[in-house]
Amino acid sequence: MSDVVLSVQDVSIVYHADRGDVKASNHISFDLHKGEAIALIGESGSGKTTVSLSFVDMLPKVAEITG
């Protein structure tokens, strides 16, 4: 039996804007196992919040998730 509680494989997120597309994350992959904690670390504007919001289906309608 697998103890993976969250598996993210090759996920990319793009915001479709009037001035063109903006890549918020590109090919993110990881597994979170029971009892583990994870931290998303990066510079301001690197897509941490976008990735987190994608897990709970709270991205705006202009966002496209692939993977």
C-alpha cells in the first residue's frame, strides 16, 4: 500500500492575459508521503502561491493547468 497523500507530476500553469501568456510554473513534480511536510520556496513572483492554489482548485478562470 502506498503512503503517498499528494502526487504532483509534470504540472505547468499558464495565465492567459490580454498581452500574452504568462508561465507561472513549468513542469513541477513531487510526491508528498504520509507524515511528511513540504515547503515551496522561491523568489517573489516565482509561482509558489499559484502552485498552492492549483491544489485546491482556487485559480482564476484565466489560468490553465496542464500535466
